[in-house]
Amino acid sequence: MAKLSIVSTPIGNLGDITFRAIETLKNANLVLCEDTRVTRKLLEKYEIKTRTISYHSHSKLSRVEEIIGLLKDGKNLALVSDAGTPGISDPGAELVGRVREELTGEIGSGELKIESVPGPSALTAALAIAGVPCADFLFLGFLPHKKGRQTLFKEIAESKRTVVFYESPHRLMKTLGSLQSARVTVCRELTKIFEEVVSGTAEEVLNHFQSNPDKVKGEFVIIVSGK
């Protein structure tokens, strides 16, 4: 049986990888990586010798066809992103969709299995420590860079549901300024030494980062939980 394993990897602290993920990466014929240099650090820590190739948002169609060909040949492949769960705001979702579309027969006959090897995710890690209502929430991933951002921020600020999205450092300040008086929680450096959670109105959180510009780095999880 061929296998495509969707493997979650640490979002910061390399100790957060699961035993099952380590075994899956060791036993795979090939690891598909967002950035082979990043994944290699993880593999070296756990003495995993499996060969790696790149698969990311800019990969050509030929790479997808290569991956599908390997699965047809009965290979076991492991898909990872640089951090967290592949497919969550990540091109892995497109690859899995293509495999399901083109290898429907193999999946149905049991010749191919697509499996999840769950683990770390910035989304769930942030919600776990934010202390906000999250029985019902909306996840938006990375917001569009330009078109419709202001309209979207207005909808987020007025939403009755908790809204979660990811943001980059060079857009953080402008984003906070666009959220009006909404209640905001910003999580940064999750699972790392300098992990930080900042809560308050959007204005208060904006003032915090304006006063601490050295903390505006890395990727951020922003949680908007009403006014």
C-alpha cells in the first residue's frame, strides 16, 4: 500500500513533535518539505535520514505530477510544512486535493492511504491560552494583502463569533489600527522561550507594540473576541 502522511511538526519548540510523527518521517521513502533547510534541522535533531524534496506554493505542476507518480509506484511519502499542520493556510491542501482527485480509484481499492499524523497548530495553541470564548469561532488564515481588507476588518470587529487569523510583522500595526475598539488577543513566539500573549482593546494592544518595537517580529496569531 502506498501512503501519503500529512505530518504536523513543531511551531517553535522542537520537543513538541509526537512519537508517531518521528516514526512516520523515519519510515517514509521521501519527505515533502515547504523549505528543505528548515525541515532538515528537525530531521537532524531526531537522527532521521529520510531524503527530502521541496513542495511549496510556488512548486510547478511537474512536481505535483512527480509526487502522484511516486504514489502510483507504491511509495510512502510524508508531507510537512515549516511549522504546524500542513493544509492549514498552507499549499498542502491543494496537493491533497489533487491526489484525491487523480488517484480516486487507488484510494477506493485500498492501494493508497492518505493519513493524518496530527500535532502542533498555531491556531489551537493560541486559542488554548487566550482565555476567550472558542466553542464557536471563525478561522480566516492569512488575510488578503490589499483587496477588501478594510471591509473585512469592519466585519471582524463587529462579529459575534470569535475570529482568529494569522498576521505578519510588517502588517501587524496597521491591522491593529483597523480593528477599532474590538477586544483583541495577540499571541506571538508560541511555544518558544519568549512566548507572549497581549490582550486588550485593539488600541491598547497597538500601544503595547508601539512601545515595544523589538517585539514586532515573527508570525502572530490574532484573536478578536468582540467589544
